[in-house]
Amino acid sequence: MLKARCLSTTVVVAIACFTILWLTNNLALKKIENNKIKHETAPLLSLIHYPEKTVLSWKNGVVALCGNRYLVKIKESGYGGELILIVARDNSVAKDFIVTQHDEHPKIASFISDSTHTWRRKINEKTSEELGKIDIVSGATITSRSIILALKRALKKQLPPGEC
């Protein structure tokens, strides 16, 4: 009798603990994802003069901002795997980009995250046609070509009207 009571108490406590952990996880994941996106996009938002405190509403990989300004999330295959970029777009110009995920070798692809890199500065403020004229990075041919291709696709993407 005592063993049965201990066992049932243990089962009830285990179920309660599982439920609490499951609820906490589900509530935290959404907030973590929103904070991650906010952190990743903050530098891009400052480039297009958009207030950081505003909540971003992603629809099909796009955030429509005022005045034909957009953030576009785009995926492309790189040398080591998938690259995921968020592109700040103003009309048909790529203002800048952030690579949020990649599997490229750190030494080869260091230019990806270095906004002061000469190649990165060549990309800013370019149209799709101008991006096609930019040379690739020696030693990171596939990676730099993939980034240019992703930027071109982000500029060609059909976008909803900006909301203010």
C-alpha cells in the first residue's frame, strides 16, 4: 500500500514537473527567437533609419517598413552549406546585409561578418545590376558568389507595400 502511494505521488510530481518545463520552454522559445531577430537586425535598422523599438512583423521572410524600405531574409547555398542573410533594401538598392547563419570555414569566410572588409563595402548601396559587376573574394569564390546571388535574389523579390 505504501509503495503504491509513493509510486503514484512520484508519477504525479513527474507529470507536474514535465508540464511546467514544457510550458516554460514554449513560452521562452518565442521570446528567444524574437530577441535573436531583433539583435541581428538592429544594425540594419539603423542603416535605414528605422526605430529599433518597433516590433518587426515578418511575413514570408520580409518585413515591410515605411517608404519602400524592407528587410528580406534569404537563403543560399554556400561552399560549406546553407547561408542565411538578412538584407536591408531601400527601393531596388541593397543597403547592407548580415549573415545570420553559415557553415563556411571561419578563416576563409571571415569577410562575411567584418563590415569594414573592402569587399563588403563594395556591396553596400548597389542595385542588382551593379552587384553583378563586383569581383568575388579570392580564396572564398563560392561563398562570395553565393552572397552576391542571395543579394540579387533579395532585390528581385516581390514585396508588399510598406506600412507606416
